[in-house]
Amino acid sequence: MRLMLGLMWLLHWLPLPILGRIGKLVGSLLFMVLGKRRHITLTNLRLAMPELSEPQRVSLARQHFQAYSRSIWERAILWWAPEARLRRLIKVEPRVPLEQIQAGPTILLCPHFVCLDVAGVAVMLETSLCSIYVQQKNKAFDDVLRAGRSRFRPVKLFSRKEGVKPIIRAMRDHLPYFMLPDMDFGEKDSAFVDFFGTPAATLTAPGRIAASTGASVVPVVATFLPDYSGWKVTFYPAWENYPGDDMVSAARRMNAFIEERVREAPAEYFWTHKRYKTRPEGEASPYAAPVA
């Protein structure tokens, strides 16, 4: 791992178009050799996009591996490049909502697109934040990841095991909560809500935290710019009348928003995650049988 991190440090000096193309090439190779992840990706796409033909899904899965690999290698720039270079490469639309953050508790809702780290950097170039952090198994990688994500501003990172109380305290101290809301963490604190027409264990925490703190919920999505020219980070208007009284309806509203964004950049969503892993009682896992 130290050798890989050293290689990434060296590669961060390259122009982004060269680094991005290296990442894309590696992604093409990984698509061929990582059969388990390829199976998960294709299973997700069959459930989420049945309107596509199988060759279309295979092509989209390959593009996803390329995009995912690109995002990993391009993190070298996020972790080590000078601030001036990052500001040139990251296009923020319309801007980081500092006025909203300073006005009161704010949840920055960031779905799992492969460039989500770019969204975090865009925020930290302007203000501190708090978030949930899962410690990495490799200490060297964990150290670099933590340092890279907090190189411009102090960041408060909490373990999921600590619950929501420290997050709420940080939010009341005017730290926005950078929240990644769309992974399958099991049935606890979740509801089965449709995601692309198939029930998925969906966290109700965004609605519950917003209700208990009066927080504004501001979605943010990071995607690639064309021609390896950088990244775009889009901050959407704060959701009105959210979450309401029904946390399940609030979760469905969140999933519907994510679906719309995925349709705009389908290869860049995190399809290698078992999004439909947790099933209603009696329903078999869709990931059980590998693709031949």
C-alpha cells in the first residue's frame, strides 16, 4: 500500500487529462478481472434499469469501472495538489452555500457518485464540516485519506457507532454535516423504500436529523467535466417542506432525487455497492448467483 501511495503522489504532478486516461485504462482492466464486483454492478443495473438491453448494461458497467478507477487515481490531485490548482479544476455551481450554513444547521446531502470526494474538497476550500468516517483497514491508507480530507480546514469525523448526538452538537456549532445517505447499512434505522422501482433499505436519518435540528437539506453532486478538464460540483436549492411528518415519504423523496441525478450521469453512480443487499423477510438476495 505504501508503494501505491508513493506512486499516487508521483502521479499527482501529471496533467489531469493524462492521469484521467491512466485511470480509465486501469478501470477497463479491472472490469475484466474483478468478476465479483462486475456481477454486483450488472445485478444492480438489471434491477435499476430493466429498460436497457444486456449489451447496453455491460457497456454501462464497463464505463462505471472506468469512472470509478479514474476517481481513485485522480484523488492524488485532491490530496496533494496546491489549492490554486484545485480551484482551477473544480467548477462549483452556483457556489458553496456559505450563507445558508452560517444561518443555521445544514445537511449537505451527497449521494455516492464516484467523485464525491471532490464535493468534500469544494466545501473544505471554504469552510469546515463534520461527517461520518469509517476507519480503513490499512493504517497507511487511513492516515493519507484522513490527511487529504482535512488538509484545508479542521474536520470533525465521527464513527457511526457514536450515533447522531455528536453530529447534532457539531451542527449546532455551525458545522455543516456532509452526509452520504444512500448505502445499505441493514434494517436498523432504515425503511424499505423504492430505488429505481425496487425496494432498498434506505436510511431515514436525513429526515430524522433535519426534523430534530430544523436543518436545511442542501443536496450536492460531483461529476466529471468533459474532456478530462476537471470536475463539476453542483449545489442544489435547499429542499422545501422537508422532511414533513412521514419519514418514509421523506426517504422516498430523497431516493427520487438521487434517481434523477443518476439518470444524468449513470456511469458515475456507485454501482459496485450491494445497494439491494438487505431484503424484506423471505426475499432472496439478488446477488446470490454469479454471472457465468
